[in-house]
Amino acid sequence: MTTRPENESESCCQSNETGSCSVESILTIDDRGQMVLPKDVRERAEIKPGDKLALLCLRKGGKVCCLSLIKVDVLEGMVKSRLGPVMNEAFQE
């Protein structure tokens, strides 16, 4: 397994390496359907006020079984890196 320097521009979500999954915090949903992402998690994830997050859902048997948050700019970069070459090739024909 190879390791990458922390300051390398490729995000951990863009890597082909297998990451790890852990319980970071237990959240409670209030009566208005809101939750608070704990400060220490926001700091480690480098989430700042004004950042936009995309909510991804994994479904099994028609039911949502997993929720995942990803920064929109990271998701945008992933989409561009995957679709960019495809779109370039399509428009060259």
C-alpha cells in the first residue's frame, strides 16, 4: 500500500486506495429535522462556514441504508476528472 503526502492535491475521495470507515460521532435529529456536525469533525474535515456539502444516499432493497456527505467542490472535481475526457472525446468526433 502506498501513502500520499497530506499536502498532495488529490483528495482522499479521488484516490484509488481503500480508505477506512469509523464512527466519528453520534448525531441527534431535532424536531425540525436538523442536526449539528460537531466542531472537531468539521475541523478535521476542513469544513468551513459557507461550504456546500452534497448528501449521497446508498440504497439497498429500496431503503436508504447509508448517508454520506462530500464537499461539493470535491465532488465537482471528481465528476470533471471522470467526465472531462469522455466529453472531450465526444466533441472531437
